[in-house]
Amino acid sequence: MSASKYLPPFTTEERGTIAADPSVQMPVDPGAVLSEPEVTYADFLGDEVDE
């Protein structure tokens, strides 16, 4: 099997654009406060309605 079968369907130019995008490569501060609370699976279970 060739390695090309595992590459995403982007052209060489598109792969270069994505790699050069600084927003994708910007590190996240682990101590930063999130504006939205973390949603858990239990939150979704609470939304279910039994009929």
C-alpha cells in the first residue's frame, strides 16, 4: 500500500496554506478561563424526555 492512500484529499498548495495558518498552530494557555462551561454526557442525558 502506498502512503498516498492515507493523505487527505488536498492539493499540495492547500496543505501548505493549512500548515502556514497561525490560528491552527497557536498554543492554548492551559490556565486560561473558558467562557463556556464544559458540557458533559450527563448534561445531554438530562435533556431526554420520557413519554
